[in-house]
Amino acid sequence: MAFHLTSEAEGMKLLHFLKSECKESFSVKAIKRAIDSKRCYLNGRIETLSTRRLHSGDRIAIALALKRGENILSILYEDEHFLALNKPPGLVCDNRLIQKKFKRALKLIHRLDKETSGVLLLAKNERFREQMVLLFRQRRIAKSYYALASGSLMPQEGRCESFLARVGMRHGQVLWGSVEKEKGAFASTAWRVIKRTKIATFLELKPLTGRTHQLRVHLKELGHPLLGDVHYGNTSFLCPIQVSRNLLHAASLEFIHPQTLQKVGIQAPLPQDFQEALKELSRWPSSF
């Protein structure tokens, strides 16, 4: 989760602020554990003092993770129209598979790559699914991802824009890449560095469009592919942090509920492997 503080947070203690923002999804104990375990970043630096006073303009990022043994198909949110699943890495987004696991008539509203973890929305009826698909197409759903990219990504924030299309195959998977304007679909990604080291960069990504493999392609074209990405990664890059998949996590979604017209915000905690990679990263000094 990431926060950009306003004047309302001036003078608040770190733990108190995070408690007020995350209380619906995480316990105070879980938040304190994340701070103590060096998984909280204040203005790009690790912050372990839960009583630290905050100021307007501060940026906070905290990696809240599931415990070992928790239900890998945990539900983050549910109402009469849909539910939000905390998708574990390795789960294929297939309607029949989802229905078999839940034993319920659910339909995917959108999809995540097999190795990507995080917020996944499932509709309970076709009308709601169509309404949500329209929101995605109209770009009225705010999406935030966490990623661990290889190398030291500069500068602190930016935007990557290009036109994407299919460009080939690798290991049996279709590859996407940038092409001329007339041959591809416009793609835009905003990014912000949370922690930068010599070996890897922890960052937040906000896809402003929703193209296939968009985030993976844009990180590759920035010269810093996702750690563990065998399709878009640089196989010659050696990193002390060893991972078994590409470290991309769909951290949150925000939208106006098409039935209740209320704002809905859903956050997914980090899976264990991402948490462990961040723990390894915390052993390396920040690079500015």
C-alpha cells in the first residue's frame, strides 16, 4: 500500500496513521509487525520507528503480507453483486477453474497473468460483469501494482508511453512490444520508486491503460525488467535475490460501485515470496 500525505496527516504518528488507513483490512499487530520487519518506507527510506511524526507531503509505502498457512483463496471483499479474491501466484484465470474451486457460479471481470498475485474481481451475475467491464474499458478503475525490478531504476518517478502489439513468441508464450503508432494500441504506465538499491528497485506502478503484458513490457523497455520474468527479463542479469516467478502484485483497485454508486477500495496483502524478497532487499543500502 502507498500513501501521499496531505495536511490532515500533519503531526500524526506513523502507526496511528496506518491504523486509520488500513484498519478494515489489517490488524494493528500486523501493521506493527511490518514496520518492525523493515517493510515500511518513508520517503524512500526504511522506517522502523512506529512513533515517527509525519508531515504533509510525506510518502509512505508499507508491504503488508499474508502469514504462512492462510487461505490462498481468501476473499478480500464481497457483496451481493461480486467478490474480490486475493489471487495467489500460479493460479490460472479461468472461469471453470474458479467455479470449481469456489463451487459457485462466478465469472471473471478481468484477468491477471498466471504468476501475478493480488486483487481479482469475480461477478455473481452477468449484468454486473458487463457494467464492470465497461468501467475497465472507460478507464474509470484506478489500479495500483507493486513490482520488484532488476537494477537501479532512475529517476524517482515517471511515465512510460508506447504503442503495443504482438511481436513474437518465447517459450510458447506470445510476446508484446512497442511498435509504430499505426500498428499498435496506446499504452501508458505511471511509476514511482519506493526503494532503490544497486541490485533491484521496489516500485509502485499505475497502469493508465490495460494492455496485455503492459507493465512487463514497459519495465523491460525502461531497461529494468521484473525480477524473475523469464519472458521479458534479461537472462544475463544476475541478482542476489533469487525468485521463482516475476514479482508483480496487483495491490489495489478503486472504483465507483455501478449498483450502489459508493466508492469501493480493495487492497490485497503481499504474498509470502514477495515479502521474503523485500526482506532480502532491505539488507542493501538505498541508492539515490
